[in-house]
Amino acid sequence: MFSKKWESENLSLEAYLTADRKIGFGLKVSTIDAEKADCFSGRGISNLIISDSDKILVRIISNFGVSRDFKLNGTARDEALEELGRCCFTNYLFFEKQLKATSVLRNLFSSNDKIFEEEVAKFLNEINLSWLKEKEVEIEPCSIEEYRFFSLDVLDSVEVNRTSFRFNSLFGSTVRLWEPLGQHISPNTLPLLRQSLGPDHFVSTTFKKKNKAKMLLSLKKRQKQSELATNRVDAIRNEGIQAAQEDMEIHNAEIFEIDMNVVFYGSKKEEVEKRAYEGRGKLKVLGHFGVEHNTSFKAFTGTRIGAPVNYSFVEEEKDLDTYIPIYGFSPSKLYSQTKRSLPFHRLSNDVEYFDLYKEHDANSNFSAVVIGKMGRGKSVLLNSLIDCMLMDEDLKIMLVDVKGSFKRTVSRYSNKVYSLELGKATGLNPFRVIKESMDTNKKVELLKEFIKVLVKKPDEKYLDSEIVSIIEQNLKNYIESNPAKPGLTDFVKFSKDLPRIETLRRWCTGGALEMIFSGNVMGSKDPQITYFNFEDISTASDSEVSGAVISAILCEYYAKLNSKPTAEKLVFIVDETPFFVTESFDFFKLINKNIRKLNGSMILAAQSSSDLIVNNDQSLIDNVSTYFLFSVDGAKEYYKEVFKLSDFDYERILACQGETGDFSTFMLKDGLGFRKCYLRLTKSEYWKATSRAIDIEKLESLKKAVPLLSDNECYEILKRGGM
């Protein structure tokens, strides 16, 4: 094999020339996520093959194996990822063309750089790589070492056995597609099959466009032969020939010659051969496959660059995506990974990094909804997400919780914890927004929502517009008076003809609930995470108090959004939202509406989607760009409508199951598509994050028995099966 480097304005290519006058080059390309929203739109990567000339051969080789080169990204889960491991795809696209003139060959071998560059330039002009660029697929030129690895020369070092071969320290066994199924197959089928085959295999598919005129002549000859058919099989074949002929003549369809092989490899010969035979059975949904025997080594030879198309079948262009191995259930490379990203596994066991702040996605509002029944893994996900986000020093979190599920997470950091009780001052003062630099109308809007929560009666859905108008005017007058120490008590004293004044006085100094909004104002020097624990007021009888407090917290959050440095990110997380949303729904809507502009984010977690819908208003769901869906709830059609799902999407959520202490499964829906994800956990991670009552009981019992043990020491004992 002869090769030279060729520079273009976009790529630095190492082109090659084989001894039998084939010129070519190769590209390493990233996997195209089969669950990405527009993955197969416009026939997918087959456009790349269709646009090429019938003189060009395209060979795609995709390896699926355990990653032995794990690049860590400085996230909170790096240590866990090293323990859990990952699999990944490595994909190669090779383009080849047969040269004719022997004089050109002599010139190339005489190291004539100019002629070599001219031939490569001509070749490149015949290839359309625009689809890869449009889909933002990462492209990297192959090296001469990779060409040598995939060349026919390696066959000299291969030792052939009956149904396997040996190359250096590895054994391999080839399964090839003899005949396709003869019907349309979803492009998602091959990626799904590859997961079932497991790691340590590669798929090689070669495509070559057939000359249309010659193909039509061939079809007409075959049709004449099939017209004499006397059995049903030949009759069906004749129908297929007629359909192909019609597509070519009427619809201008292209026909392609395809050679497809799957090669299993490993260190143990018997195991590799067993996997090959099992794989043949799994692959039958694509067609008739056979394990290659040593009497013919052509199938494996066909996976080498420079090799001819040895065994082939023909397909129309509309079915090409079925055989392209570059699609997989692996993460998109669209967004860069950050140290605040949450890593989780995909169906392929590859790792995706989720960043709530998708700054390159114009359609993302940096907010998310988490839906899942108890025990499905919501709290573990949120705990893991919090740990990861806090790796970003420019990010702060306000966390609201009903059950105390995050007490242990927060205790790992030196943070401010507010355990809310009826007789205890919260330090919250919503009226401090008056001192912030923001528009007066915005201040009025915020404080209006807060006052509405305080005065609204339990059976009221909406306040009368006249009452709201009077509240707004009093707030505006109070703000314009520039009070020295703004607060609820001072506002009530200042205001005139304020509706439901007696109800408001209950929350003021001297009232029954005066402690709720008294005490020191929360300082501006806040820690990285501020935790509001409603555990002690989480009964139905305290809904009035909880509604008032969450409204005050929302005011506090919005005040911080407006006063923080521009680059700082502020995330507001609310777990078990029905406890809060019903009382303060309008306030949540107001905050969520323009949250991205201020570099803020809101994460709402609930057991049911209905917990986020009040009076048939589902704007808290509609105005979010990311959904973590652990389970379905309510009527099927209604749930589908709320989250804009197909029947297939719904069934995939329904099938989500986890294994306590090992992993949880969820469907992630965002601008990149709808994909199945696994939050795989190490034992240490699980014990740090679990909120299950039985687990908490074990932790507390261990601490009681051995008081001097630290939390981490307790986790180590429990992960080894102690208690």
C-alpha cells in the first residue's frame, strides 16, 4: 500500500493507493445517535452514498467494544465511571475508486506529488460530504497506521481455523448476510440488534451504486425468466422484480450492490465461535446469515480496504439506512461536556453527559421536569444531578424539599439549611426585592403574587380582579415611597383600603403567624446551596403556611436572579411539587416564563404529571425543554398529549424498570430527541443518595451502634453488605 498526505482547506487527508490501482481515503466519524430527533430525516447518511458515482465504492466499518481509553471530564462521577466502565463505537468511512491508466499508476509510484494531488482532488470532487457536516458529525482523517490495520496485507498474518481465524492474540469469526429479508426494515433494527450482540464485534458494510442502464437490462431478463414461474416463491420474486423495475423507470430510484459482514472477536476461540452462532440467530430479522467456514475466507476479506465486493445482494436506495452500521444508541457530540454535567449510560452502555445549561441550544430554557412514581429513582437522579452541578463554582442552588430527602446530600457541603417549622422564623422577607435594581412593574408583579397567596381563601381558584387591582396599586405606592426597611408589616401599615386586611394581619407582627416572615433578612453572601426543608410542616393542615412560604422563597429566588453576577447560574429545584404548586401556581408560571434570560433554571419533580397541572393549565410542563420520565400515569391518551408522545414513546416509558441499588431507567426528552437512559450507580453512590425508608433506617442504626463512624465509613460498610 502506497500513501501520501494531501492538504485541503477543510481536511488534512492521508490518501492511499493499492497495488491493483485503487485510490482511496478514510475518515473516522462519530456515531449518529439513532434516538436523535432527526436522525433518519431525509434518508439519513444514505444521502452520502446515493450522491456518489457508480465508480465509487463506500465501505463502512463500525466497531463496538469496551472502552479502554476512558477520558474523564472532571465531573463528580468520574470515580464511579471508572468503576462502572463504558462501551463505545469507533466508526470508519472508506471511499475507493479504481484507476484505469497505468501511466498514472507509474507516475504515482514515482512520488509525483502534483499528479497524486490532482487524482485525490478529482476523487474528492466526486464525493459529497455535506450531509455529515449538516448533521454536525465529527470527522477525523484516518492515519496510515489505520490504513495498514484495515488493509489486505494483514491477511498474511491470519491463521484460519474451521469457523474462526486467529490474528495476533485475538480470535475472530465472521457472519455474513447471504440474502436480505425482502421487506422494509426499520433503520433502528440494526442498532438494536448490535446491543443484543454485546461488545467486541464490528460490522462492515460495502456499498456500490449499480449502473442504472445495465441494471434495467438485468431486471428485464430476470422478469422474463420469472414469468414462467410455476410456484409461489418464483411468483413473489417476479413481483419484487417488477416493483424494482418500476421504481427505477418511474421514480428514478437508484439500486445498490451491498456486502455485509459481522465479525465477532475475543481472546477465547470457543467463546468467539459460540457468539458467532448465537449472533447469526439474532440477526435473522435482517435476513439469512451464515457463519463463514475456512473453505472460503472471502467474507472477512471483504472487510478490508482495497478488497472487491465478494458476496453481495442488491437493494433500492430507500432501504440503504437499514444496513448502515454508523447509527447507534450513543450520545450526541452536539454539546460540549462540562464539569457540571451529569454522566449517565445509554442503551449501548456508552456514557452521555447531560448539562442543564445547554447554552448552544437556542430552544432550551435551562429548565426540566422530573416525573416518576415513588421508588423509581427520582431522588437518586436529583441527588446525582446536584452533586455534579456543584462542581461548577459559578453555579448556586436553591433546593426545596418536603420529605427531607436531601438532608444527607446537603450535609456533605457547608451550606445553609432552613428547617421550616410553624413557630420558627424563616428569615424570609419577600419585600426585600424593593431594594433590588429591577423595574417597578416587575416588583409589583412579584409581590402581588405573594400577597394573593396570603389572602386567597381555600376554596378560591382566582381572586376577583378588583381585589387584585387594589393590591397592585397599594404595592406600587409603597414601592415608590422607598421604605427604609421594607417588609410585610410595614406594607400593611402603609396601605389604605387594603382588601382582606385582617387575613394579612395574621402574618404581621402580633398576628398568629408572625414568626413566618420575621427574623433576619437572608444575607447576600449565600453558600453554594441553600436548602429549605419543609419536613416539619408537610401535613395538609399546614398547606396555608407552606403556600405562603414557597411564595416567599420564589420571591427570594427571583431577587437573587436579578442581583447575582451575570455569569453566575442559579438553579431552583423543587421536589414533590404538588405540595407547593397548587397554592402558588401563578407564581411558578411567572418565574418560569423568562428564566433563561437571567441565567436561571428550574427543576420541578413530581410523582405524577397531574401534580403540575392546575385548572387544566399545563404551562409548567409546556414551558420546559427537558423531561426526565421514569413512569407513566393517568389515562394513556392524556399523558401522550401532555408530553407530545407517540404510542411507541409511551410504551418505552411504560417499560422503564430499574434495579434498586444498581440502576434506574428513564426516558429523556429534549431537543436532541427521545432516548432511553440508565443511571447506573456504584454501591457507594447508592448509599450516598438513597432516600428509601428501609435504607435510611439501616444508616441510622449503624450510626447509633458506632457513633464515631463518619458518613463515608458507613457507606463503605453498607456497600460491602454490612447490617
